[in-house]
Amino acid sequence: MDKLKMHSPDLSQDNIAKIRELFPGCVTEARDETTGAVHLAVDFDQLRQELSDHIVDGPQERYRLDWPGKKNALLLANAPLSKTLLPHREESLNFDETRNLLVSGDNLEALKLLRETFLGEVKAIYIDPPYNTGSDFIYNDDFSETTEGYLIASRQLSEDGSRLVANPESNGRFHSDWLTMMYSRLKLARNLLADDGVIFASISDEESANMKRLLDEVFGEDNFIDTIVVEMSTTSGPKTVNAQQGTIVKNAEFVHVFRKTAAFDKIRHTPLFDGVVSFDTHYTAWMNDDGTLSTLAQKMMEDYKVGADIEKFGFSSRGSFSVNNMDRLLSVSDSAKEFIESNLDRIARIDRPPVSASKQSTEVGCWIAFEADHRTYYLTTLSNGTLQALMPLSLNYRMSDDYKPRFGRTVIRGDLWKGFYQDMGNVAKEGGIAFANGKKPVRLIKQLLKWANNTKDGIVLDFFAGSGTTAHAVMEANADDGQNRKFILVQLDEVPDQKSTAAKEGFATIADLSAERIRRSGKKILEGECHPDWNRDVGFRVLKVDTSNMKDVYYRPDELQQSDLLDMVDNVKEGRTAEDLLFQVLVDWGVDLTLPIRRETVQGKTVFFVDDNALVACFDRGITEDLVKELAGHEPLRVVFRDNGFVSDAVKINVEQIFRQLSPTTDVKSI
């Protein structure tokens, strides 16, 4: 039986293999001077020549983003990792049923461990990374070791408690360190996105330009969609004083939007609408059923109830009413509100006609319907003979996406998203968790997902999870529209500042705070009105990045020493459970980490059935041929045993033969 690797793939070697398929003459073997290990390497001079139509003498200048540490970041992103994700049932919610994940640990390592399982499966990524303001923290990635050294260390060393470091502006590598941190993580995240996937990256002006350039490089400039400007504050309070002194105060943050490929454009994206409080006084025309035109003011005066209110509140002048007084009338007259809302398709404004209507004509003072561009236009001719279109008020009278959604007049939103400052007064309390470190409003993420319209039953990833706002937004969105989006959150198990509210409330880590926020917000959502089609999944599996379940001898059997003989008898670390082993197998084999898991006793042994027959695993000792035959009878797609778990070498040798006879499509492995 072949053994599972039990570590993430070496992406550099994978990429070299792809180059070798296209340009075999550009790839050769090289020997590491330190370890003596032989590996594939690229002859870059030869590759440059292969890709050029002229003689290449040396490196050429070109437009690109460069900084100290870029090559190291790429090296670290591609290096394999021999860690695992350990399940923590006691910290999870609905562990056996949920399809959501909360991963605690370094997001660089987590992204590597999630890669095989969710490669090309994530529909949307939202991240709110450190803004690099000079007073926040960034990840302390270590580039001091070679790839081989990193591989060795990453399976033996535990967390050292210093994964975050301050990045003051006085640091000579202030921008470089931030770019290095983000580059490796974005490279890994792109692999997880589906072809029709999208990434949203929140940022402030400190690193907005650099974030845009990073995303250009990782996702390609052609895949840039837009930068959304989000109004997060107003010029009020202390900002007013600064503005009066001539300072241009900050009111906005940014969300850079990139697609994975052009497949994203094939989806119909949902338009978003802002509410407009005041009445648009361009709406003055009234479309009569007989094809003639009147004025809105005239019809309102003719209505018994509305006309009475116009007179009562003093909005009549010489027996007529001006729409310039409409806002004042609507603020005091329920009859006027009802009149407007009941006649949305009759009230219209004058607009430009479509180009396809250029040869149409109507009588002056009349209107006709005209079909063009898959919609109906209404045309009229002015007294000067100019053809115009009538745009009914019903076209922009709908539910808005405002802070307090209401049914009324709206305008379609562009890349300037106003009014989100209204959410900021309550954002600290959203989810029932106080967290001062830059929480984003739930509404912002919900509307990004709503606009993308590509996440139905799909996965939403946030690998800078913070307090868990993205999970909250996903659950609320599901409750609203009945879709069954799933979330994957990754949050470093950093210890909160002891002076913070989080520490005072007893949270040992920010990941613990995220988990509690999901519990509270999920409970509250279920207590409200929920769409009947939603599966009501507000649970999550907690998985924690940890050292491998396997002892070092598992990875380096060629370096076996006399003292390692006992480890060969049992190559699993003490204290690791069968379920721990199962999840490392799922990670290594790329099996969905959210699939249902059933534990059964079969012939006295504990057997795991993942999604019935997606994977069957038994890590007990004393496995007999009869047990192997019974498991083969389930015809699983994959089966895994402990390498030293069989009652005899003969049974171990016969395992593959048994499956070839009873379940020939099963992939058989051991650990």
C-alpha cells in the first residue's frame, strides 16, 4: 500500500512539472548543496530564450511591483507544510451536521492546509487585513530558513506565541513587510477561488495603492473590476474642527474587487439601490389611459382627499399646486403618500428616448408605448417637435439597500457607496460581541455578496476573520434569500490585549471571540423571520492548525537511527486521537472537511464513514482479513488504515488484492 504524504504539496515543484511538459529542455535536475537532495530546477536563461523571438542576453527592465522580500514571500507560499488541522468538537456548534468551518491558526498555514480540499471551490473571498497604519500588527513570517529547513521545522515546532509583530512607520521596511505578508497569502488564496469567483479586499488609503498593485499581479490587471469607495464617517465632531483648520479629513475606505477569470462576468450581478429621501421634481407628467398627457399637480388637486390636504396645509396658490412643495406635502399628508404609491406607473419624467426610437413620432401632448432593448419605453412629442421618452416613477420605486431598508424612491448605486457611516454607531455591538479592532458592518459584506450573485450554495472565505463578521453576514444573507451559502473563517489564535473588552470578558484568543460571535448571531437570526428554503445551518466545525500527528520518522525514514526503532513500531504521536488522524487524512487526500462523519463499531473496531462512502478509515490495531472484506463490501471511494494496524504482514499484503476483487475502484492508502 502507498502511504499518504501527510503534508501539503510543494507548489514550486508542481509548477516546474507544468513547465517541463511545455518546455522539457528548460528543466533539469539539481542537487541541494546542504542536504544532497536531488530536485527539479528551471534553467531560466533557456526559458527566457524559449519565450522570446530574439536573442536574450540578460534580464530586461519591465513594469512590475518589486520590494525587498518579494522572492522570499513567493518561496514561502510555495513551500510544503507538514502540519494538520485538528478537530475540536467541544468548541464547535453542531459539529456533525454543519457545513461551515472556523479555522484557528496562522492563515498562511491554514490556506496551505485547505488548498487540496477547496482548490477552485470558493465562490467569494472577503478580507479585511491589517491596514498598516503604523499602530497595528502584521504576521511575523520567517524567511531565514531554506525550503527544506522550513519543511522540517513546520512539522516539529509548536507555536512560539509571536506570530504577530508591530510594524511602526519608523521601520525601514514598513511597506515591504506588509507587502510580503499579503503577497504570499493572496497567491495561495487565488488557488482556492472558482473560475467564476471574486475577491473583495477592504483597505484604507495607507496601503490602498499597494493592495491594488498586489491584486493586479496575483489576479491580473484584466481581472480588475472596480474599487468601491465606502463612506465610513462624516465630517462631524472632532473632524469638523480639523476640517475648519484646512485639513482634508478621511471619510472613506476602499474595497478592491477582482474576479478570478472572465467566467464571473457570465453571471447576472444584482443591482444595488440607494434610497432617496426627497421627491424628484422632474416627475411632473401624468399618463392618462387614453394616451393623453396631464400634469401630476393637476391630478393631485383633482383627487378629493389629496386636494383637501393641499388646501388644509396651505400648499395651494391661486387654486393650483406646485410639485416643488411635494416634499412638504408628503411629510404631513398620508393621502398624498397613498396617491403617489398607487399611481407609480402613471407618474413620469421626461427623458431622452432610446436610439432605436429615432424614427418614431407621436401627437403633441400624447404618448405611445414602444418596445426596444427588451423593455417598454413610452414616447411623447414636445410642443417644439422634439421626441422624448416618459420614464414612469415605478422604474425606481423599490426596496432600497439603505441602513434601514424601506420601500420608496431609489437610485441605482455605482462605486460610491454612501451612508455606511450610519452603521458605524452600532457596529461595535453587532453580533453581541464588543471588538474595537476595525469591525466592518454586516450590511457591507451582505451587499457585496448580494451584488456578486455567484455564491448560491457556494463557499465564502475570510482568512482575516477578526470577530467573525463575514460568518454573520453569510447567515443573515441565507436567512433573507433562502440560499445555503457556507463560510470558512480563518483567525489567528492571538491573545487579546489584556486591557481590551475581549480580555475582560474572558476570551483567551480572538478566535474564541469569533466563535462566540457566530454562536450569538446565529441564535438571534434563528429567532427572527427566516426564508423557508434556508437549511438554517448556523453551526461551525472548529479546526486548529497544529503540528502533524505523525512522528518525524514518518517523513524521514531514510535517516532512521537506532533510537528511532520504537517510533517505527508506532509512528503516531502520543495523545493524538483517531479523529485527529482522520482529519489529517482528509486534509492530505483533499476530501471535503465539512462532509458528515459517522463513527461505527465494525467487528469490534472503530470505523469512520465520511459521507457514507467518500472515505472509510480505521486506525485501530488488530485489523483482520474479515474486517477488510466487510469494509470493501461498502465499495468506498477511498479507504485508509494504520500501516502497523494489521494482525499480520500477510493480511497487510492482501489488502490491495481484496479491494481489487471486491471494490476495484477504491483507492487504498495507509499512514
